[in-house]
Amino acid sequence: MRLADRVRDIGTETAFEAAGRARALEAQGRDIIHLEIGEPDFDTPPNVREAAKRALDAGFTHYGPPLGMPQLREAIAADATRRKGFSVDPANVVVTPGAKPVMYYTMLALGEPGVEIIVPDPGFPIYESMARFTGATVVPIPLRQEHDFRIDIDELRDLVTERTRLIVINSPHNPCGSILTPDDLAAIADIAIERDLIVLADEIYGRLQYDGEFHSIAALPGMPERTIVLDGFSKTYSMTGWRLGYAIVPPELVPVFSRLIINSVSCTSSFSQLAAVEALTGPQDAVDAMVQEFRARRTLVVDGLNALPGVTCRMPHGAFYAFPDVSGTGMSGPQLAERLLLEADVSVLSGTAFGSVGRDHIRVSYANSRQNITQALERMAALLARTAIVPGGPLS
């Protein structure tokens, strides 16, 4: 079969591949601890599930409006206005089946040959793969540990050219758990306004920030009209399998997103949208409890990683990932991730799954129980204890 080059070259999300390998080992009788998938290990709150059942019984099983049901768009606008700090018109809200379509539609709307798109490195891999899919040139902006995995504003300014059209930011950040400070956001906004750029602000982990208040770049003067805000329900409400995301877009992009939705998925399921209305407007106790549990796990995993020989880990400020530097073990991120899976029955991701800067890192998801995290750390310690460290070189 003669495939188009763009299909052959499209990237993927390594977390699913790693989880698949781990499950294959489990099928052979191995006891694998999963620290690779970015999925909360909590059930969807009961009130949300009940709302979906009521919607199904009421017959909400048919096509809905491509941009989303009015009651959900209104609930999202009210919630975003309250939490993100800028006035959101429901007419500018677009509901999608998961948050990835927001990335996809943004890249399709703005990316083309001759255009440059700046993405974080390390960063969620779909940013890069979707940008390349459109023929655009991907320009990585390095996020370094010594800068707390934040964007270096001077470096960003130097990367912007006449061909730059879009900057992608993610705060709280996957895989590093870092956040952009208010000063960072203000500086990025200044660059975007000065150079007439669009910003895709991935805020999917906005409710999972542990230090300080969440800030959206769209709340800054001059930014609502040039920011595409990406958010959703997967992480905050443990609704990964429901496939519910949304975008807040400038008015000019609403009809563009509408056409792309009609040409790809038609609409998002109606009963799940009514469940999302309940998620936003109902009790938030389950979310608060989940955040508190993640806060405790964050301390457990970071302290445990820093106790391992050759491993250093900064405290993440948001999301549910740690991104330790493992170069002191004598192994690269890919080498250690492989050995942890095959020799210690612990599944993590190599930092290179998120870009070249992550070569000396692994990503550890603490979306697992404290008991399993503790056991995983013990297995990691046992592997490193029986392996001689060769500074600057691979292990034997």
C-alpha cells in the first residue's frame, strides 16, 4: 500500500506503547507497577456518573451541535471566567471529544509549510507530531532543570522569527511538573503581542497546581484575542475514558474549529456533556480530595527518588509527574527505563519520549497508590544497589 508521507512520519504517544509492553509482561505473570500513564487512579465522582445515567435515560443519545451543547458551553464559560481570570463568552467555547483534538485543530488551522511553531522540549509529544503533520517546522524551546523546567524568556525571544506563527505553552507542565510564573507569562505575552503571534495555552492540569494560584496567559491584556486555551475533564475529574475536552478560542477561530469538527468527529457525545455540566456545577469535594492525595504522593515520590544513588529530582509544582535526572547512575533515561521494566518490574517513561532535552531523565507518574509507589521505589533502589555506577558512561 502506498501511504502518504505525512502518515508514515506521524508521531505517537509513548506512554501507551510503554503501558502495552508492561501489560504484555503482566500477561506472562509478572507483577508490574505502572508509573508510566498520566491517568488519575480515582473513579469519576459519583454525582457525575449519575448525571450521565440520567442523561442516557432521558434519551440524550443522538447527535448534538458540533461546537457543543449550549448548557455545557455556558457552564465552561462561567467556570473559566471564575477560575482563569478573564471574561469568557460561551460563543467562544468549543467542546471536543478529549483535549487532543484541540491540539490537532489548532495545528491544522495555523500550521503549514513555511510556518514555524515553537513547542516546549521536554513537552507533550503530540504538539510536535501534529505540527509536523501540517508541514510546519517545529522549533523546540528547551526547558532545563537548572531553570526549574521553565521557559527561558531570552531564549524564546531569540527563537522567534518572521516565520513564527504559534507558541505552545503548558503550565502546569507535562512531563516536568513545572509552572510558568506570572512574570514568565507576562513576558511571553509581550513577545506574542509584539510579534503578532498566537499562543496555544495547554491548561489541562490547571486544577492540579500545588504552589500558589493558577494563572492563565489569556487573562493578560491583549491576550484573549490571540490565545487558544486548552482544557478538559480527564485530569481534574478523573474522566479520561469519557473523552471530554474544550477550547476557548478567539472569535475568528470558532467557525474554523466548527468546520474541522464537522469534517472529523461530527460532535461530542451528548450524555457525556451533560455529565460534564454536573462536574463543573456540582460539588468539588472529590477534586479537592484528589489534589490533597496527589500532594502527599508528590512528597513521597520526590523524597524517595532523591534517596536513590545517582538520582536527583526537583519538587514539581503541578500535575502528577516527577522528572528526575538519572545521569548520576551512569545510565541515560532510556537505559534506566528499560532496565526498570525488565529487571525491576517498574514501568516508567524515558525522558526522550518528550524531546531530546530529556535524555538524562525519566518521567515517573505518581497517579498510583502510595503503597505501590513505595514498593516501586524499593524495587528501583534494589536495582541500583546491585548495579555499579560508572560516572559518565553506560552500566555493565
